Amino acid sequence: MNVDAAEDLEATRRQLMLFAEDLRTMTMSERERRREAEQALRDLNGSYVSMVRTLAVICEMKDNYTRDHLDRTYQFAMALTKRVAPELAGDVSIGYGYLLHDIGKVGVPDAILNKPGPLDADEWKLMRLHPLTGWQLVQGIAFLGDATKIIRSHHERWDGKGYPEGLTGDETFLPARIFSIVDTFDAMTSTRPYRKGLPVEVALEEIERCAGTQFDPEFAAAFVQMCDELGLVDGGSSDALNIVK
């Protein structure tokens, strides 16, 4: 090999080594940027969760019944979602909607929320405004995503006799149809100052009876089956806090 060829080969080798070093540095920098981006995303998600919890606390402050209700219905709704729409179970916005479904109750007078007796017709008119009020409160919070649809529509009915829009069948957002079953079940089985909660088996009979009218029939059947498998019908606790692990 002549001198010129050897010098060219050495120059090429040096260039390749420099390129390899630059590539290694770029790769390390990219990995560091990725780690920083992932940490920033975790921090952001943590901030979102904190905000949702804060909003949920606002509900709790208005209604003494709400806190345990929020916990129970969230757990039941997530369990039922995993059964009937597993593709949605990992969507954090769905969980946000389940937790914040009653945020609109901040607009309901305390005298109505905590009335030690059944509501009269005028009081029910005010109470039925809470889904729309809740939707109006949170619709500008971008990270909530589809949670706002649950907040707005969790009191719609399969037969169109619900509120606030009177939607029928699958016009209602799917997770809102799931939640309406859970919400009603928890209301029936919970003891309030003016009445004692129903036994689980009686509440489930009512869910079955209202399948196809108040509730999505497929989801109602899945809910009853889930409760049976959990042992709730045979005297198990109706507290859902420990059913999802």
C-alpha cells in the first residue's frame, strides 16, 4: 500500500471514529431527553389526578353522602367497564368521569342536598340540573376528555325518559350507560337519613326489571352477573371498595 492510500485510509478511519462518537453522544442525549419527557409526563399526570381529587373533594364538602358514594361507584363502574368494554378500562378520562359525575351538585342548594326527607317536585327540578351544571363547569378542562360526557349523561335512560337531553339507547355515551346502573344500585342499597338501604338482592331484582327501559339491557345483565360472582347476592358486603385489585 502506498503512502497516499495509507493516509486516506487513516483519515477515513478517524472520520468513522468521530462519527461513531457523535452518534453515541446523540443517542445518549436522546435517551436523556426521553427520560426527561417521560418524567414530565408523569408529573403532569400526577397534577391531573390531584386536580380531579380536588374537584371530587368539592363534591364531598357539599353532600355528606357523596364521599363513600364516589368511592363505591367508581370501583363498581371500573369493574363493570372491564367486563363489557375492556378497551375503555385503561382510558384515564373514563375514571375521571366516574369520580366527577356529581360535580354539578355544587350548584344545588345545601338545603336540598341534605334534606332529611324526600324531595318535592320543585326541588327535583333543581336537582335534575346537576348533570348539565357539572358539564358546564368542566367542559373547558381539556385533559378531562370524555369524562365530560359521563358527567353530562349519567342520568339518561335507555328508553329516552332520562335527563338532561332525553337520549335513547346507544345515543348515550357508553360509559355513561354503565355508570347509570352502578349509580342507581348504590343509591338503592345505601341508607339515607329518611330511609334504609335496600338489600342487595332486592336492588338487583330492580336492575333486572328495569333492563331495556331505564338501563342498557346488556350492561344490566352483566352487572347482575358480576354481583353474583362477587358473592354479593349471598350476603356479601355491598361495599365495592375492595372488589377491584
